[in-house]
Amino acid sequence: MFIYQMNSGSIKWIFKFILNMKKTSKNQLGIFVVSVLVVIASACSNTKKSNISSKGTSQAESLTDYSARGTRDVEKEVARRMEMNLIAKPTKEQLAFHDLELGLFIHFGLKTYTGGSEGASPLSFNPKKLDCEQWMEVAKSMGAKYVVLTARHEGGFCLWPTETTDYSIKSSPWKDGKGDVVREFVNACRKHDMKVGLYHSSWHDSYHTKWQDADYFKKQGPEVQEKFTQMQEQQVTELLTNYGPITYLWFDHHGCPGYGANQFWHRIDKVVKKAQPSCLIFGADVWITGGHQGRAFYPLWYAQNTEDGTRMSRPLNKDKGNPWGKFYRVWEANTCVSGHWFWSGGGLRLSLDTLFSRYYESVGRGANFLPNYAPNPDGLMPPDVVQQAKEFGDTIQELFSRPIAETSGKGQEIVLELEEPVTIKHVVIMEQLADGQKIAKYRIDAMTTGTWVEIASGQTVGHKRIHKVKRDKVKMLRFVCLDSLAKTIEIRSLAVY
């Protein structure tokens, strides 16, 4: 195929030379062979670039973009892309993570006591009433299925007795330096059937480096960088070998810019996959949407292309994904509900109504939702957090635990028949994602008086799409796929509430 990448001048020159080979000297023949090899190498390089760009942002058109060219063009494009298997597919771990939907982020550490002072003394850390099981009660009451704890934040202070540094709880007065917050957290998670997530800010460690300076390691030299990298690798290894199965490692600033950062993150990710291959990585397997506002962008495609063409680096279109991207990543929306991530004197930053809105704008658009609650200096969730979490969870349970009716199926149209005319308030659609995300445009029709009436529409469905509707005397509901990345789509669930 590479010959098609050659320009016409190169091809004409080669054929002209062949026709005159009888007059060719040995030196000229040698030059000819070298020249042909150069042309072939260049053509192969161009082919490789072309193949990459065909999956890149510039070529990442949804089928809607082809509609103006005619039905035949759309069908040809579908066939080509399906034949090339360009739809990114999730791992079984990513599919399971989709189903968790709601998590709880917990920022707790030295900053709980110091307000964020860099290099603060470990002597400040002393949660006299620490109760990780109370944290799990909060998580359970709000309906969370996984919990993520800041095992080590950007300041470098470790919540476990690491062997890599004395800047950890073993230098604190809590339990005379013999405590282990990570251990108590992990044990509480398992006791209350919560999946374990640990946050580790590997590259940002202000106690051991000046990460704010992008050229820090360039100035310090390779030996300093290697020593730092090995320390971070060992910390991650400790977390993955001393505490049993970890579902999720939340690597803040994964893939960030900085001298040597790209190679650093590749090494860290390899440590994770070697120690626990099924552990999900924030960065390689999961990515943030909405910039800490708790909102997922829409439409939302799980497929992504990355900055360096590997699954270990940041996505090119970081907020919305790319329907024809090479790598599959679950989107997660997080936001700060209490504290300024860490405890900052009490009080809630988001009202209950706002928290509900964020749920619709995250889970309701196909992303996971990870709101943050901050324990106080005693190591407890304050009463206002406990109350809000319960009210939130109770309401979500009341709204979505018992569907009026539900169905599933394959095809461009799925019809849900109701036993009797009813009032509906929500329509929830779930796409079957095992073979990748495919739905690009759809509408929802309801039948009330013998005719179909459109009541909702959208673009992507993904893991879950929630529509708030208000319709009386609905007899039937119909899902209609108007555009997709494949000829056959499958609805995992079509339900009304």
C-alpha cells in the first residue's frame, strides 16, 4: 500500500531510471537502490501517519457529519470503520466501574490541620476520634459504591507508615506514630462493602521536589529525578501490595507537563499494572470531565485519542471524548461539597438541590459522580454532612429504585408497553457497552392518545442517560436511534419512573 503514498514525481523518476538501466554504471545503480529505499521508508512513514490521523481529532466525525453527503456515503463510512474495528471497547473492569456510578471522595490529611501550608510539621496530625467506619456510613447512606481517600496529597505527607520517607504518620503524635489511616480506611471499606479507591499525587510532592517549576528535574539532573521516581514507584507498590485488592488509584495530575513527566507516568502506570493488573488508573482508564464542577459535558464519548498516541497520556479532546478515538476511558465528574477539598472550618459549599442537579448532570449524562466530603480535625464527618448525605441518598433511592416498567433489546427502535396508562417523571436509557459506545443521536416518543409524540431527545447515551419528563396517561414509550456508529445497537435498559 505504501506506493500510493509516493508522490507522482518519485514514481516517474523510478520508472525512468529502470528504462535506462542498461546505461547505468555500478555507482549509479548503488545510488538508485539507496534512493528507492529512502522513498519507501518515507512512504511507510507517511502511511503510518495517515493511519494515526484517521483515528485522530481531525478525522473524528460522527455519522451526523456525513449526513449531508448522502445515505450511501454514511453507509460506506460505517462499513469502513467497522471493518477496521475503530470503535474503542472497554475492559471488564471499566464496565464494572460504570455500574458503580456514585462514589465518595474524602480529602483528609495534614492539610486538615494546617490549611494547606507546604512542608508543615507532622506533629500537627492527630485525629483523636478517627472513625473510618463513620465515613462508610455516610457513603452508604448517600448511595455510594466506592470511596477514594487521599493516601498522599500534593504536600507529600503519607497516611500510612511508608518506608520511603519519614514525612508520614509515623512521625505524628497520633497513636504514638504507630497508626495507619490507610489500613483503617481499607478495612472499613471492606466491612461495609465499598470498593477501595486511593488517591496518590505521584508527580506533585512539594516536600521532596519543587513541582511548580516545570524544569526542576532538568536543573537537578538525571540522578535526582531517578531517585524521586524510584521513591514514588515504591510508595505505589506499598499501597498495592500491603492492603489487598485496590479497585481504583486516583492519580492527580496524571500526564501533567514537566521535564521528564511523560516517562515518569509511564513508569508509574507500569508499576500498577504489574502489581495489580485489574486496578483502574485515573489517567489510563478513567478521566475527569467538567473541571471539578460535578458536571459532565455533553455529548459524552468514552473513546479518546491521546497526546502521545499511548493509553498512558492525556486525551486530546479532554472534555467530551472522540467517537472514533483509540482508547476507552470512563468519565468521572467530581466536585467539592464540603470544605475546600480538605476541612476548612465547616459548612456545606453545595445545597441539596445543587447536589441533585450535579447528579443529573453527571450520572444522568453517562459519567460517574464523585462528590467530596471533608472530615473534621477529629477525624469525623460533621453532622451537616451526615444529614445531607442521607437526604440525598434517600431521595435518589425513592426516585430510581423501582421502575414502573422496563425493557431491553437490539435494533433501531425499542418499544416499552405499560400495563396501564400512568404518569411518568423520568426516562432512563442504558446502552450495552461491551462492544463499545455506538449511539450518536436518538429520540424518545410517548403514546398517550393513540399517536406518538416526541418527549425527549439527545445524542450520546453511554452507560446511562436520564431524562426528566412529566407526562400523564402514557400507554407506551418508544426509543428511536437516529444515528449510530454501527448498524446494530443494543439497549441494556429502557425504563420509566
